[in-house]
Amino acid sequence: MIDRTPVTSSNISSIGYDPDEKTLAVEFKDGTVYHYHDVEPDAHEQLVSAKSIGKHLHANIKGAYKFTKQG
């Protein structure tokens, strides 16, 4: 399991990252967790520091990386 940190976002509850596996974990407000694979560390940093995390996720992560839905 990847530890996640709460974030301020209207749709996203928390974000975590495993640098060894290059896996980005995103938990949405509805409790759904997605793992995005082969994500470079700078992509994770850009996401968590974005002015709008949700918009950044939609524009730069979704569709760019393979993912698995957890649970």
C-alpha cells in the first residue's frame, strides 16, 4: 500500500507516490483509488504543487499513464 497525503482539491482526497515502483496513487473524494504506473518523480511533484490538482491530473496524468483501479 502506498501512503497518501491529504490534498486540497474539490475532487481528490489524497495523493501518494512510490518512487521505487514509480506508482502514483490518487484517492478521489468518493473513496475510489487509482494507481498510475511508470510515473516519473517530477510528474508527481508537478501534480502535488499544481494550482489546481484536479485540472493538472486531467490534463497531464489521465490518458498519459496506464492505471489500475484499486479495491
